[in-house]
Amino acid sequence: MTTQQIPQIEGRKRDLLGSRPAKRERAGGRLPAVIYGHKQPPVHLSLDLKTMTDLLHHRAHVFEVKIDSKTEPCLIKDIQWNHLGSQIVHIDLARVDLTERVTVEVELKFIGEPVGLKESGTFLQRPMDQLEIECLASQIPEQIKVDISNLGVGDALTIADLNLPEGLVTKEDSETIIASVQVVGEESEEETPEAGAAEPEVIGKKDASEASSEDKK
């Protein structure tokens, strides 16, 4: 992504905070948000929900927010959803300098049909769908393309095999597998539980009520 491609969205300052005013904003097609960082005071605002949803659909990470006559680039830091996970209810934005390096997660876009899937009883395993990268804020790609068409039975692609665009780096283990072609029924020794082994503890997902509420914004 180059600086010229960074989208822009208009914001409207919010004077009334709390869950009720936020609910009214959402009812009017607005998305409550907050901008913070760079040793400046936070700004509470609302954004057009449809425009913001379109930006997220196109995997935007950085965009310019225009409030009155002032425009500043912002990086998406956190998105809060309703309890059904079907609608965005709040978004946190961090001020960013387009020349600074940032760390973000970018979607992996798998391309091609592995040749190994032509064999009977095989399937494609993709343990990762995002990769954490570091790059300039102005150069965050929408996605990272991964060609899996040459994967045969038993073959695997690792992070080391990725052809990352210039300027992008990742601190993930280079031997981490991102895609492989497996045979149905095959399991590695590590994945096969030992006889008589105790059941692992199941850690529950945080209840939505534990997430930061709009009242704290």
C-alpha cells in the first residue's frame, strides 16, 4: 500500500459519551470510535458505519480521518463486536506517522489448487490464516499471497517459503507451517494422545461482558 492509496473517512466529534449516546449513534448509522496516541489527548468521535465497514472489507489497516479541517493518519488497533459477532459496535484508532514502522496482522491469501489434492483421501491443512508482520505504516499490504499449487502429498509450506514484499519482515518462527497436504487419518506423534493421559483443561472464551465497554470510552 502506498501513501497515495490510503483511504480517507470523515469523522464527527462526540461530546456525549456512554452507552446510551453510543447506542443512538449506531441507530443513526454511525460507529463510535476513539483516536489516541502520540502523546496527544484522545478524541472521541463517530464514523459512518457503512464507509468503515467497506474499508474493513477491503482490508484497510491505515486510513486518514478528517475531523473539521484537520486530517491525520490512523492505524486500526482494536475492533469491538456485539455479543453475536455480527456487528461492529466500537473501534479504537491509534495516531500513526506514515514513515514509522508498525506491527500488524495481515491476511494470508492462498492461491491455486495443490496437485496433491488429486490423490484420493487427501486434504489441505491451513493452520494459519494471518501473519504478523512489521513494515512502514504506508506500506501495509491488504494481504499476502501464498501459492500452494505445487504442494504434493506430504508437502508443506513454511514461513521461510514466503516471498514477502520488500520492506516487510516477520518475527514468526521461519519453520512454522502455513499450509500442507495431508492424508485423511494420518496424525503426527505429537498430536496422538498417550493412553491414559489426563484430559486437557479447557480454557473458556472470555464472556463478551468482560470486554471493554463503551462506558469506558
